[in-house]
Amino acid sequence: PLPRQVEIIDVSPRDGLQNEPVLVSADKKKELILRLSKAGFRRIETTSFVHPKWVPQMADAEAIVAYCNQLGITYITLTPNLKALERALAADVPQIAVFIGASNAFNQKNVNRTTDESLAECEPLFARAKQRGLFVRAYVSTVWHCPYQGAVSYEEVDHVVKRFAELGADEIDLGDTNGQAHPQEVFERCQSLKEAYPRMPFVGHFHDTSKLALANVYAALLAGVDRFDASTGGLGGCPFSPGATGNVATEDVLAMLDKMGIHTGTYLDAETVSFARSLSTRI
Ligand code: HMG
Ligand code: MG
């Protein structure tokens, strides 16, 4: 049976904008966040404490977080390493996200570490975050395919998921980073993971490079996944995944779920979708 209720986490301020070549002002990002909070999203992924050298678009993370705290919303920020976690703690964020590629090749391009080196770095990071009471979202990137290595095995994915579960991840986010997965393999892998980790909340994070992201959301729903990341206007991409396009468009997921009678508690107006799209020079 399909879940009757689904959480959509809008990631457009982070994944949507991180790869945007033209700098978007903090004021415009704040307007996007305000609009999304009014649309009823319970959580929004708003920024990343990454070094501006690697992701210049996220250089205003501190200002964005101060605004989120002022709004009183629940939001997620990316923390690629301990330094990022310290910045996040100083800024008083409620939820952080770590990310590791199941594919070693991708992880090396993305964070300059092997998958195992990143897993080892996660130990003190989780310990400190948990000690401070933070909710930890743990992303596994390249769950099905990798832009550098090609197919990714279940064992490679499980290696990361298992460690995240041991370290105390509050949810595990399954990334089709370069948007190459198809619904059948999404269904199978989600089903296997849900069987192996029955108490772990899984999130689906589908990029739309092959135009299958919405179909992949449906496939994951059939496997019982009931949390999905999506990006308003379909904005986004990862600077370290060449050619990958944005996440599945939030408005498309909401429209599909609404027709299917699945509750999300969210209403996204057309004006917000156009506003989000106006921030990107790529769509
Ligand atoms: P490194 O060069 O190995 O870093 O990069 P390092 O630890 O050696 O530090 C180098 C310098 O950067 C030092 O400064 C650090 O202090 C500084 P220096 O001593 O030279 O003056 N530094 C920082 N400054 C500010 N904030 C920080 C920070 N960290 C170090 N957080 C590193 C390793 C991870 C830092 C780097 O490779 C990196 O940041 N990569 C970017 C990764 C990224 O943001 N990728 C995009 C997001 S992931 C994604 O989009 C996928 C996802 O959507 C899911 C999916 O689709 O699958 C989540
Ligand atoms: Mg992504």
C-alpha cells in the first residue's frame, strides 16, 4: 500500500542554487525561503557550510541561517566536515546533513576523500552533533549510478548506510546524484534497504537528468518511502557531478501526490515557482 501521507522537503535554496553560476543575492534567497515557509513545508534545506572556494554560491550561509532562525522555521544545512559543523553549531542550526558517495570515485571528486576516509571523519562529527542534540540527515550519494565509475552495487551502498545507521543517523537520504536511475532499480534498492533497516526513515532524492525523477519518486513510494526531496522550479545540480540537472520539481511531485490523494500539507503557488525559476540562468 502507498503511504497516505508524505513529507516533501524543499531543497531549492541549497541544491537548487549551489550550482548556479550567477551569484544570487542573500535577499533573493531569503525571499525564496520565506515563500517556501508560507507554502507549508515542514523542513527546507536552506544552505551549506561549505568553503566558498568550492561552492561560491553558499558563501552567505551564516546570513541565511540567521534569517531562518529569525523566521523560526525548521531547516537543514549541509555540513561537509567538522569545520562546517562548528560553523553550524555557532550559528545555532537545528538540523544538519552529511553526505558521502557510495562510489569512491564520486566521493573523491566531491570531497577529496575516499568513501572510507569520509566514513571515518563522520565518527567525531556525529558524536559532536548528537551531543549537541542536532538532527542528523545522512545523504548517500550515487546510490544507483556514478558519473565516474558507472553502476554502483548494493554492497557499496549498504557499506555507507550501515555505518550511518550505527552512528545514529536520524534519516538516510538516497541520492540519485546524476539522475541516471530508472524506476525498476529504484524500487528494488529502496525495498531491499527498507527490509534491511526497517526502523530507519529513508528519503528519496532524485535528480531529473534523464527525465525519470518523477517516475522514480513513484517507484520509491511503492517501496514505502515517504519522504522526498524536491526543488521548486526543478532548480539545481551538483558542481561535482558533470551534466547533472536539477532535482525533481517540487510542483510536479505535489501535483502527482495530490491527484493520488496523498497528503503533504503543502501548497505551492505558481508565483513562487516562477520566482524560483527567475533565480536560475540555467532553466
Ligand atoms: P580539502 O581541500 O581536503 O579541505 O577539501 P581541507 O580540510 O584540507 O581544508 C582546506 C582549507 O579549507 C582550509 O583552509 C580549511 O580551513 C578550509 P586553509 O587552512 O587552507 O586556509 N575549510 C573550510 N572553510 C570553511 N568552511 C568549511 C571548510 N572546510 C575546510 N566547511 C572539503 C575537503 C570537504 C572541504 C572540500 O572538498 C569541499 O568542501 N567540497 C565541496 C563538496 C560540496 O559541497 N559538494 C556539493 C554538495 S553535495 C551534493 O550536492 C549531493 C547531494 O545533493 C546529494 C545527491 O544529489 O546525491 C547532497
Ligand atoms: Mg543533490
